[in-house]
Amino acid sequence: MASEIAFQATGIEKSFPGVKALKGVSLTLKTHSIHALLGENGAGKSTLIKIITGVHHPDAGRLILEGQEVHFASPREAIAHRVGVVHQERNLIPRFSVAENIHLEQLGASLLKPVDYANLNKQAARWLEALGLDIDPRTPVSRLSVAKMQLVEIAKALSLRSRVLLLDEPTASLTPSETDLLFSFLRKLRDSGASLLFVSHKLEEAQELCDSVTVLRDGSNACESRPMEGLGRQDIVRLMIGRAEGDGGWRKRDTPPGVPPAIELKNVETSLGHANVNLHVRKGEIVGLYGLVGAGRTELAKCILGQFPLTAGTVEIDGKPAKIRSVGEALHIHRVGYVSEDRKGEGLVLMHSVLGNAGITVWRPLSALLGFLTDRLVRHKVTPYIEKLEVKTPSLAQTVANLSGGNQQKISVAKWLAAGVKILLVDEPSVGIDIKTKAYLHDLLRELADNGTAILLITSDMPEMILLADRILVMNDYRLQGQLINDGSYAGMSEGIMNLIHRSEAA
Amino acid sequence: MSYPDLPAKGPSGDIVGKPRRNTAATRFYLTNEFGLIALIVLFALAFQFATDGFFSPFNLFSLGRIAAVNIMIGLAMMVVVITGGLNLAVGAIGVCAAMTCGYLIEVVGLPWPIAILSAVALGAMLGFINGWTSVRTGLHSFIITLATMSIFFGVMIFLTRAESYRALPPVFAAFGRMKLLGIFSPLLLVSLMAALFLGYLYNLTAVGREMLAAGAKPEAAEMSGINVGRIFIYCHMLSGALAACAALMLVARNGAAIPSMAGQLGQDWLLIAFLGPVLGGTLLTGGKASVLGTCLGAFLVTMLTSGLLLLQLGDFWIQSFLGLLLLAAVLMDKTRRTFLARRNMA
Amino acid sequence: MSNYLRRVLAIGLLSAVGVGSASAAGDSKIALVPGGPHPYFAAWEQAGKDAAKDFGLAAADYKVPQKWELSQQNQLLESLLTQGYNGFLIFPGDPVGSVSTVDELVSNGAPVVGGAGCFKDPSSASFCLGTDTGNSAYIGTKELLKTLTGTKKRIAHFTGFLVDPNTQLRIDAVKKAAEEEGATVVQVIADIDAPEPAEEKINAYLAAHANDVDGIITSAWVPAVVASNAVRKIGDKRIKMVAIDHDEVVLKAIKDGFVNGTMLQNPYGQGYIGTFVLDKLRSGCTVKTDAPFKKNALTDKFIDSGTAYVAADKVDTYVDAMRDTTKKLFETFQATYLTCK
Amino acid sequence: MNGSLANAMRSDWFGPLLVTIIAVVIVGSFNPSFLSPLNIQVLLLAIAVNGLIAFSQMLIIAIGQMNLSVGAIGGLCAIVFAGMMDVWHVPAPLAALSALSIGVICGIINGVLIARTGISAFVITLATLSVYKGINLGITHAQPFYNIAESVKSVGQGAIFGVVPWLMLPTMAVGLVLWFMLNRQPIGRFILAVGGNQHAAELSGISIENTVVTAHALSGFLAALAGLLLVARLQMGQPTIGDDWLILSFAAPVIGGAILAGGHVSVPATLLGVVIVAIITQALVLFDIDPFLVQVVLGAMILAAVGANRFRESRLSRKLKRL
């Protein structure tokens, strides 16, 4: 397996108004290789990818493709040079079919020549099959789950038969089995001679899959294209954050048995299809709700918040039956908060400022006569939490969209802290955020619980679940399958969880 | 951790994404508001040199009076545009309110302050109908207000049989003709008050902030405990009330409540209603409002029209020149911002 | 055609009047302002120019608002005042709504005359020189009913924007005339001042109800044009029709016998005499309080600029008829209506 | 429920078609003359022109923008067409060709200004609306052009088998071409892709600028064509042509389920939207509604038509899970 240099970037620099995003970054990709690009949020990974794929133009530095210097004026030129990419954002046309999305690039050859859909579907089916995806290529993308959309994007990049393929967080919304499938496919692709660049926050994945690695820190190389072999997890973390990973391991927490439930669901059925859901979270407890994507966990949280009606059963808050019809009632009457999994869609108003987002839950309680409310008042209330969470922002006036994912997530948590909720539903808290922030959030959730907040933690990240939860409830197909008391051992707990899931599927 | 540049600031209004003078000066130069002020000054000077009497007291007075109404109409549209919706029925609501005011004074014989309040309340009520229908059906407010525009106007025309009400107390006409310091129309003060009220609303009240948040991202606002449906209805009611105010100002200006004040179906108001907010930097997709920008935008358009009329450029061609000036204005503003953004980076 | 009309009228007047009236004020700048762009007012432009030349005025310019909007007209009038115009012949954008602007113009020393349409009393306008819209529709309907021979007299009425109060006057007048003659107005179609909806609605109506109607009266420009084309298309000449104004399509349909006649107005006369009077009013003349004004629904100071029913027999010579009307009106105008020092 | 019916119910044209059929049945049963050949001809004439107007706007809605200048372009091209025949005695086909080219040029100007400057389409087309309308008034001084070619007049009056007006042919052709383009041709798919997710389209190598300019050029062409048809229908070149196209141009596509944010339009549903508006307009005349109430009824009917469609959609979407 002869490995040659497929693509090289040297001394790339890039500035945006007010920030120097990249300060002379270099990277070498070889054929027959999967290369990991690692770094914390804001280290410059996405910017580098956008430069390689022609979305941005470097201020300095050279891009060399198979020995020849190239300048990509637009994504189209990059595609023409067979440099493909799976971006972090959803980049599909919602109403187009799967097949058409996969082949959108190739349509441009002649603007008027009729599209041969039969052929398109046939070709697309091949790529879907290769990825082990059982989807009709004629299905509109908008009807797919988020995970399947992600896979379609990967199929789309693959269909270009790219010599260089960049994957920006491709596994963020995939289930473990989908991830395994993807990896085996990527390895096949590698063995056929392609050069792949893999970006992920999940170090385990990068270590498992990649053979070489580049780490960025603050827009510079912390290491450049060195073999993955011989690097331990701690070494990589040190490269990424410049110091060793803090101790964020599991800690046994005991909630005295006499503490009454803060929230209790009794025989709940919902219009979305949940049946016979019984669960409770006591004051100071962290209860995990585990399940695969599509198991109905987020939906359950939304039913609790009154977004969809309950058809049977009751929700009790502090032992009293509560009829919650909206998030507003949940927040202002029952002091229930919800950190959304969909940060950009539901969690934050991206175009508004840090202050505008962090304070959104306290406007109403803070406002005086006639709704009078000053920024000073809101700032006074919110700043302690922003500071406590160490949100990195030039000012409270900064537009949230300009912050990194980790900082955005901190803000979407901070707003519930500022509101002083007693019950917090946390949905996938660490999607797309870096190690440091993740560890920080974990500490924070524990601290909240220690101080008496009842936390219902929804996550598909099993290590995270086992690190944090006191008890783990397993949900599959909108029903609770059972409960495990967490003892902190990864092997034991994960096996228990998977058993519960599979038992229900076998039944 | 602390935010060194923050504590000293007054109410920053940054929630609107609208930096004020007390933030970095360069950011102010980048705003729409500054661009509009620059354009207004530029064109005012140009008109002064090119025409006779642009700055004559009478022209300033009439310019201010027209601008006052246009600003109010622009604000009435702006408050709905921030929800990402539209209110095509501004004109129809306005006329309905004005005719109600006339009816209450002339036929019912109510004292004029009560009649004015009732008219504004009617405007808010018609706005409520728009908002409620739009929220309940989930249809875009475009199609709802398109239909209600017909309905409101039709009911008005049916009930009044297109008859005007002109037996209004003399205070109305006197107010429309009054000159402050010889050049200002008091109508400008009314618009100023409305603008200040909206500025207060968006910067200093919970409801105002909720309007902006709900407009920017309804899903996120809903999931943060804001009752988005109710907030959208408030926005439509506010729009109706402001449209009613604009119509009452026209009643003062015309000395009568007339069905044709906003043209067939109230369509005559639509262009100016959108021009002000859009030139002023309000996003049609919602979530961002600029009260000052809307005022300046509406003023700029009024001024361009006035200046062109004074220039006496070929009668029938004047509309073309207005269009070209508008294009020139937005292109100049665009160039200025691109230039500043580039220089900032260096 | 309309150019031709203008010229004929101009020549006619020149020969009739000669170069008289020496007491003109040389600084008179008269503006002739219609409600918006409309072919009816095209004759005003020439009339203003002719009058300015004949009476030695500084200017008499035809100024058109960009759109048919009251606020546009108001803004134009204010601008014209700023530009130094000091006499205004105005077709009111709204009979009531324009009054306050007129009051303002007059208080700034510029006399105002209503042209073609009237301001509603009370207003500061000196008088109204135009067509009595209601009366014109009344006469037209009477003429139409004369041509209907059958026992059943069912007529349809096509008219303009309902927001224009004149429309209501026309609807009432047509109804009154019909009732007097024992006819029925079977349908009123309004709000069709734009060609597209006019086409659609009039044709739809005729397609479904051509057999249920014996006569058509139109009382606005666009409906008249569209209806003329529509009856031509039907082609059997059973349905009688009376139109309004002098659009070429209408005149041709009259000649070809598809339309029985049209109610003509006298825009040139309005423009010419209006300009003349405005100049007089500026140079010290006043309107006689006891002048023999007519009354109409809007004002007590109405002067008929001439309205005439023109049928096929007179369609080629109506220009002369109008010229005579204008001439007659002009010759006696100063003596009848003005007191000059 | 069998599969093909379920599929049909899910499509955009199903609701408007249902409304159309119900409207025809109701109006026809109360007033049989509604279904007379002459009346159908009149109805089709209105649909022919209004259909083009709606298509012109539909294309711009597809890319997620608005074109406020459709009416101004249509009016300008109409008077250019009529004016060339009247004043310069240009043969009708040549005049038509020139007028259509002017429509395309106007569209290209819109498109280039929008794509190059990044200023919102709303502002640009608002400004060009003024420019184009001003040129129209500058040329005509508000006077119509009367002397248009006899051939044009006879095309405007003529009908195939006495029912289908000649003017319907261009509209049908345009409808078919647009349907084919938006569903089968890359350029049409690109237009929808840009409207659906501009960012994604750009990353897929689609030139946003070219697509936007193409859409506007086509929109200008269709507006111009609508203007020409109106000249033929009205038998003269009225300067006021186009003044009140705007509302209809939006109403028809929206009734047909178009999403104003872009990315989703339907040619047959838009055409049905036009048909619904035309039927309502006619019904109001046929039933002799008090003219002072016409507007009220029209507004209520539009609301009812859209509401019925919406009700059907919400029923369907309740079955599919929210995305």
C-alpha cells in the first residue's frame, strides 16, 4: 500500500474582522490514509476546512493538490478538482429527493438537458447501499431523521469520487451502530486509495479510525501530521488544550431516600405515542434517560413541557398534580427548565446578543410596573452565571451566532440557571462541544444537583451518561424498558443498558 | 471573569443588535442609521444647491408634515415585520379607524378625545383579528392580511357608502396646519412620541424584548418560556393601533375623514410602509428592528420625492428619477459599508 | 386623435378671442394639476400653453402627480407653491380631502379653481368649472333610455372606484333617471378603473347576462372603453350603450354604430378658461357674489364647462360644438362672474 | 385508502383542485350560464393573462425572493409593444420580440443588482418598479396607444372552437415548459435548490448569481408576455396595464401552496390558484353582489380557499411526524 502525498496546505493564514482565525497552519494528507484534524472549538478547524474547499480564501499560504498549487475561487472549483466535503451544518435541500441531493453537483453539466431521474435513483441507490442505508432514493430529504440526513450528506460527498474527502463531525448525530457502519465504509474507501480528513470531538473515534493526526490550538499547529500510533488519549488532550485533562470521573452521589420527588410522571400517555411512562426525579438527583436516537426521549421532555398534550396519566411537581400547557407555565409557575438538544433551532436566538439570550427567561419576573426593564437589571441578574460558566465572549453585546459551539451551549444552560429552576431537563448537553467545555458542564450539572436541583439528563453519549447519572432509565420505542442504578463502571453499565434495549426489541 | 468595556454603559440597546454611540465609534459608522443620516445630509445639500426654496420655511413645513405621516405608517409596518410577518392591511385598518373617528364625532356626537381613543382601539382590534387568525390557522400573515385588507376596506366602504365625515371640531384642522417655530408641524411630534414609545418598548420592557426574540426565532422563544402566539397577536394589535394613529394624523392634515385617504383597499400606504423599515435596516425575516432607522428611512424617501418635485425634472419621468435615486442611495450605502468593513480588517 | 382635438380647439379659440384682455398680470404662474396621470386631462396641457401665450402669463404649466393618490397630489401642490406658482386649476384628488390643501394654497395668496370636478363646500376655491358628474350620468341615462324601444328597460351601469364620492353621485343619478322612465338598473359594476379587472368583469357579466340586459350606461373612462370593445365583440347591436368621454375607441364604436352615444366633457375649455380666470383673480378681480352659479351635489358655485350628448350624427363635428360652447362661455365669463377694477 | 389517492392528496394541487371543483359546481348549479361556452371563454381569457402574471412571481418566490416590479415590467413592455406598432408602424412580430427582449433585460437588471450587491430583492425591485413605471409614463404621458396591428387584435378576440381563446395557448405552453423546467431540468432544480437552502446550493457548486439572474430574466420575460397578451385582449396599449398585478401575483402562488421563504412552488397549483381567483371574481359579478360588498366577499372567499387547503394540510401533517 504505497502512500503518497495527496494534498498539502502550508502556512495558511486567515483573518476575519477582529479575529485572526488561522496563523500559519500546515497540514499534509496522504493517500491510503485517514487523517484526524483535532482541536477545541474555535481552534480554527472549520475555517481551515472552508479554505481547503474554496468557501473562504486564505490571506497567505499555499494549497497543493497532487504536487500542483491550486486556488479555489468557489466550492464549485474545489469540487471540480475532486475535493469533497461533508460540512458540519445541514447542507441538503429539504424538498429534494435523496438521489437528487446526492447528485446535485453533477446536474450542472448542461442546464437544459432533462434530468434522468431513473438513472439518478439507480446511482444513488448504489451509494446508499454501500453505506448500508435502507432508504428509497426518491424520498424527500425532509422526511428523514437527522441521522439519516447526515448519512445522505456523506453519500453525497462520496458520489463525487473525491480524491480528498473532508468530514467535519460526521458522527455527531449518529447512533453507535450507524457510526460503526460508517467507519467500516471509510476504511474501505481508505484502502481503495482515497485521502480522508476526519474532524471529530470524540477522541475515541479519532483514535480508533485515523492513522495520522494534526492538532490545532488557537489557530496554530499544536502538532502537524504525525502518526496516530504511539499517541495516547492524554497526549492528544494535552496537545489540544495545552494541559492535562482534569479529573472529571464518576462520583457516587447519594440522595437520602426520604427526599420527596421533585417531579413525578404517573402512567403518562401522550399524543405522540408514549405509553405507561412512570418516572420520578428527586431533589438533588441526576436521573439519566438513555435511548437511541428516535426512542422518544426528547418527545417526552416536550410533552412534560406542554408542547404536546398528555392523553392519560399525571405529571406531579412537588407532589401536586400540575397541568403544564406551555414552556412559559413550566418556567414561571413550576420552575421547570429545558436545555434543548437543538441549540441553533430551539436553544438560542442566534442573531441576538449574549445578554438577550441569557436573560430571556428572567425578563418577565424582573420586569416592574408596565413591564419596565433595563439592561442593567438583566445584566445584574445574568452576569454571575455567565461568569460562573466562564463564557468566552468579548462582551455581553456580542451576537451569539459569532461564538463557538461550546460557549453557545454554556449560554443556553446559563439562562435556566439565571431563572433559578428547580427541575432541569437537559437534552444532549455536549453535542458539538469540546472536551474542556464538556468536562466543565459535567461539573456544573453535578454541582447543581448537589445544591438541590432535580436533573433529568437525556443523552445518547453513553460515557457521558455513565459519568453523570445516579440512576439510568432506558427508553425504547416510546416506552421505559427499565432502570439501572449507576455504579460508574463503563463495561457493566453499558452492557446493562444495551441488554434492556435489545430485550425490548426481541420481545 | 469580567467584561471591562461593559459596566460603564447605559442601556445599550444591544439586544436589538443596534450599537449606540457609546459603543465603539466604528461600529456606529457601520450602522444603517449612520448611513441614512449621511445620505439625508448629502441629498439635502444637493437639493439646496440645485433648487430654489428647498430650505424655505414652507417647504420644510410641508416636508415635515408628509414625513410625519410616512414615519408613522412605516412604524406600523415595522412592528409586524419584526415578527417575520407582514401587515398588508395597514392602509385598510387606518381608513377604518379614521372613518370610525369621523362617525363618532359627526353622527354619534362624542367628544373628540373619546372618538380618537375609540379609533385607535378599533385599529388595535382589527390588528387583533389579523394576529389571532394568523396565529390560530398557522397561515402566513401575508395571505391573512391580504384577505382582511379586502374585508376591512369593503365593510368600511359598505357602511359609509364612501361618504366623508368633515364636520370635525376645528382643533383637528388647526392641528394639521399649526406651525411650530414657523417650520415644524406638530404632527412630527406625534410621530416622535410614537418612535420614543417603540424605542422604550423594545429596549426597556419585557414585552418588547419578547417580541424581538419571538420574531428572531419563534421556536427558541417558545422553548424559553415565551408565549409566542400571544406576542405575535400583540405585535399585530400594535400595528393596527399605529396605523390608526397615522390615519388620524391624515385626518388632521386633510381636515376630514375620507374613505380615499389611503387609496383603493388602502394600497397607497404599502410602498412607503415597507420602504421606511427596510431602508432603516429592519429585516423582513424578523427579529431585528430599528426604530430610528425606520424614521430616517421614511424621512429620506419623503425628502427625495420633495426634492425631485422641486427640481422639476420632466413631469412624467419623475417616478423614474425617484427609482434611480433610491437605487443610488442603497448602492452608496452598500459601498460605504463594504469599504468600512474592509478597512476595519486591515 | 387627441392631439388633433387639441389643435382644433386651440385654433378655434384663437380665432374667436383674438388677443384681448390687456389687464393680465405678467407674474402669474398658473399650475394645472389633475388628480393623477389620465388621458382625460391631456387637453389641459395645450390649453394652459395657449392661454399663457394669449394672455401674456409668466407660465401656465400642466403638472401631473406621479400616481392617482391624494397624498401625491397634495405633495405636488405644496411643492408647486414653493416653486412660486401662484394660481391653481385643480381636479380634486378627493372632493372633501383636498379642501384643506386648497385652503392652505389660498391662504398663501394663490387662488384656486376646481377644474373638471368640484371641491365640496365649504372650501376656499373660487368656484368650480367642470362637469356635473351626477348630472352627466343622469342625462346619459335619459339618452340611453330614449333609444330603448321595448317594454322592458333593463340597464347595467359600469363605473369607477367606489372610494371616489363622485361614483356614488353617478350611481344615484343613474338610478334616479331610470326610475323616472320606468326602467330598472339590473346591475352596477364598480371599482373597475383599471383595464384588467374592467375587462374581466364586464366580459364575464355580458357572457352570462347579455340576454338579461337591454342597455349599458358607463360613467368612467376605462369602463367606457372596455364596454365599447365588449359590445363590438358581441356585434348584434341589440344592446344599446351610452359611454362617457372622448376615448378613440369609444368614438370609433359610435361611428360604427355599436355604441349609441357618449357624454362629452370639455377639458380644453376648462383648462383655457380656468387659466384665464386665475390670472384675472390674481390681478384684482373678484368673483361676484351674485353670479348665476349653478348648484350640484358638491358645491353651490358650479359653472358648467359644457357637457353634451354626442351620437353618431355629431361625432365628427362635436369639436365644433364644444368650441362654440367654450367660446360662448368665454365671451361672457368676465362680465357674468367677475368684478374687475 | 389506496396509495395513489393518498399520494394525490398529499400533492399541492389537490386542495386547490378540490376548491376549484366545488366552486364550479356551486356557481354552475346556481347560475347555469356560468358554464356557457361564452362564459368559459371569458374565464379562460382572464386565466390566460393572470396565469402568466402568477408564474412570473412564482419563479421569484421559488428562489425565496420577491419581485415587486412584475407589474411595472409588464406595463412597460405592453406600451413598448403597442407603441412600436402605433408610432413606428413596426410589424407585430418584430414589436413583440422587442418588447419581450425589454422584459428580459428589465429582469436581468433586477437579477444582477440583487445578486451582485446582496441588497434585498424587496428594495431593489421596489426601486426598479419606480424606474420602469416612470419610463412608461415618460413615454406615454398617460395616453394609450390605439393603432395596434389588426392581426394582434384578431388574436386577442379569437377562440378555438369558440371556447378556448388563442391567448390561452402561450399560457399553456409556458405552464408546460415551466413545469418541465422546475421538475426535470437542472436549471429549474437549481432555482428551487437556491430557494430551498442557498448555502447548501452554493456548497454544491451551484452558481447563486447565475441562478438568481436567470430566475429574474425569466420572470421579466413572463411579465412581458402577460403585458403583450393584455394588449391583444384590450385591443390597445394602456399605460395603466400592470398597476394592480402585484396582489394577484402573490395570491395565486400562495393559494397554490407556495412557500414565501422559497424552495417550493407548484406550477399546476399556482394555475389553479389563478382559476380560483378568476371564478370568485366572476361569481361576484354573476350573482350581482352589491358593489359595495364585493371586496368583503372577495376577501372572505380567498380566506376560505386558503383555509380549506390549510385544513387539509394540517390533517395530513398530523399523520406524518413533525420534521
